Amino acid sequence: MNCKFCKGNCQKAGRQKNGAQKLYCKACNKYQQLQYRYQACKTNLVEIIPTLVCESVSIRGISRILEIAVSTVTRKIKEVAASISKPPIPLNKKTFELDEVRTYIKKKENQYWIAYAICSETKKVIDFIVGKRTKRVLKMVVNTLLLSGVETIKTDKLNIYQSLIPAHRHVSAAYNINHIERNNLNIRTHLKRLSRRTICFSKSILMLESCLKIYFWY
């Protein structure tokens, strides 16, 4: 067998605990095997895992389907999310919609909110933040929209927005955020941890943010 790293010749070098034949390359001094039983060594997992995350498959479900450890799935999701950067703020867009989705971390009493904004024209998510539904948290998303020079920001009738958004840019009438309300339904359908009547839930804010980054921007 030729070495997978330097294409040199390999020789037998004992066996693994599971009985698999080990090979050793004298050129690059690396051990390897002809075939690996553990599926995590496959390079296409980076592409498969984000797809399954966005198709309402839980972490343990991905582990069973791909036959890899739960910890490996979690680590891969965090690695993919860390490589995703937030898209630039679109300039000169007239209208954005802003809304929140309720969820929880670890237990139902520990409620958190996903506040995010979409462009009414492109239907793409511009920014999001996970936290409590407070003025300090929502202000971070609102400031992102105001910096883009948007003409109109549409929200529901939550009174916090009245003190964050200038009156001449704010619209909070009925049926004005239909696009983002529909997107809320899509999020709960496509992400297992946000589905209603599910036993899947987020154990950390980092994991929830990682899954959202993959769903919104991967």
C-alpha cells in the first residue's frame, strides 16, 4: 500500500486493539490503516452535518445516521459555525422586519428569545441575537438596522421598540410583519431544537447560536 500522506511504500506494523492491520511509512514516519471503521474520518461529513441540522434532525439523530459519536457531531457543528461570518449589512434597502422567537436553555423556566431581522425585499436574515427580551438586547439588532440607513423598520406592538426606533422609521400596524412571521414557522419546522412539542432542546447558548448561524447563513 502507498502512504496516504507522501505516497511512499508502507509496511505492516502490528494491529490495533480491534484487530485492524496497522501500516507504517518510513518516509514520513506516520502510521495509518487501509480502512477505518470509525466514520468520522470521512471528509464529506462537514457537508452532511449542516444539511441534517437544517432538516429537523437532532444531534443524537445525526449521530445514529452517520454512526459517529455525539461529541463529534457537536464539535463539527461548532467548527462549521465558527467559520461562518455574518453577511455585510445591505445598504439602501427600504424596509426591514424585526421579530422574536421564544425558546429556552436547559429547562423551560430558563426562557430565551431569538431576536432577528430580515429584509422585506430579499427575505434574507440580516442579523440575530440570542438573549432575554430586554431593551439592551433588542437594541443591538435595532442599531444594526439603523446603521444601514433603512427607511422603515416593521415590528409587532412590543412597547420596547418605541424607545429604540425613531418614530418616523417605525411601523407597528397589524399584518405588517407577515414575511418574518412565516419565517418563524419555517425556523420551528426546520430546526429540531425549536420545534413545538419536542424533547430536543439547547443545553447552551453557544450551541443554539451555532445552529442558527448554519441555518441562516451556511
